[in-house]
Amino acid sequence: MQKEKKTNNPSMAKYSWLIAAIMIVLYGIYLLFGGADEAETRATVSENPDFSIIFIDVGQADAALLRCEGETMLIDGGNVADSSTIYTVLEKNGVTHLDYVICTHAHEDHVGGLSGALQNCTADKIFCPVTDYDSKAFRNFVKYAEKQCGEITVPKPGEEFAFGGAVVDILACDPSAAETNHTSIVAKITYGETSFLFTGDAEEEVERMLLEQNVDLSATVLKVGHHGSSSSTSYWFLNEVMPRYAVISVGRDNSYGHPDERVLSRLRDANVTVFRTDEIGDVICTSDGKTVTFQ
């Protein structure tokens, strides 16, 4: 059998280098744009940017009302005695519906006023690290949460959801943690090129875990953990977040000595601008997707 003669295609050989060069350029473009921060590419800002947070002055407690392009979220609700304060803020801002409610953990100074909010507003989805806790304040929260949504959702780290034009990433939530503070939901909200990190009362144990997992903690604004307690906002954690601004929700002349001077010193050393509810009352900030402005 006669062997088939091998032939060369001079025209293909002539342009093979050009094809290879084009492939290299296309791969470079992929790396350039594909390597962009994923959260920023997922957070699509509308032509009319609209993102705001009211860190509500609820004394030695926590509560924040967020609005983004027509959607609303309430993160924590202060103590039971703060229910009227929460209601007033919601009414003043024309909020009758909450797309999301996040109870960072079951302590009264975070969950107490949420039952009042849920009596006056409808709600679509309610997050909490646990569904059972031995306190009257938490049982009332569960009662009204179930009336609104049928159930409380326990999120898992790594989950994300859209909030208007923003993206919310759940970075930590450990229902099995021995300490209630360590169960805290840690959430990062990204709006365009700006981001906001909420840590509840998470302490150094949770901060170390996030650092070990190489979670992207960078944020424009840090909601300082545990009211500025020395048990939170460790040096290494703050060094990873590198915020431009920090907000501390804390009661004036509180018996805990919050915020701790060591935490304030770390924030000063990191050149962070700090806003405190015990000094100025409600702290209000807005974002246009590029810059954050505090009133």
C-alpha cells in the first residue's frame, strides 16, 4: 500500500504566529477583567444612585436602617425599651415594608426592638443565627417574625443576596458557638466601589477565624463590633478591613466603659474617622457607589 505523502500548508504556517499572538492577547484581557473584585462587579449601581444608612441612636445597643434603590433593611433593633425609637425612625422615613431584617444575635440589646418593628411593618425575609433563645425579648421576636414570614432563616457563610443595587455577603454565622456573641452574623454590603461591614458583637475568636479563612474583609465603613469593647476590633482584624470610617453604637457614660480606649487608639493609628452615637446621636451616611458621605 502506497504511503500517503505528507504535505505542508505554507499559508497556515505563515499566519500561525498571528493566531498565537491573538490568543495571548485575549487571555490577557480575560485575566485583567476577570480578576476584578467580584463583589464590585456584582454590585450594579443605577443611573440614580441611592444608598443610605441610619445608625440609630439606641444607647448601649445596636440598630441600623438601610435603604438601597427602593429596598429597605433593618439590622438589629436595640433593646425592648427602644421599640418606640425604632418605630419613630421607620415612620419618619416612610418605611412600612422591610425587604430584609437581620438580627445579628439573640442578646436583647440587638433583638429587643425588632418585635416592635415587625408589628408595624411587613417583612419579606428575616435572618438570625438561631431560632430559639431563652428570653422574653427573643420569644416575642420569633412570634412576630413567624407571623410575617412563617419562619426565621439561619444563613450560612458564603451566601449572598441582592439588596437593591447592592450585594450582601454573609461572612460568618455560627449557630453552634458556645458564646452568644460568637454566633453573630457578620455581613458585608457592597454598593459599587463602596462597602460596609457589620459585625454584631463578634469578638476576636470570630475575627481570627475570618482572617484564617482569607475572607475579603476590606470595607469603606466598619460598624465597630461589640460597641467598641476591647474584645473586638483586634489590631490584625482592623489592619485587614482598613476602613476609612468607623461607626460605634454606644450609650453615653455606660457602665461597661465602651468604647475601650485601646480600640479608639487602634482606630486613630489607622487614620480612621470615627462617628459615635453617644456623641452625635443618629449617624447618617450615604453612598453614590464611589464615595461615602456622612451628615
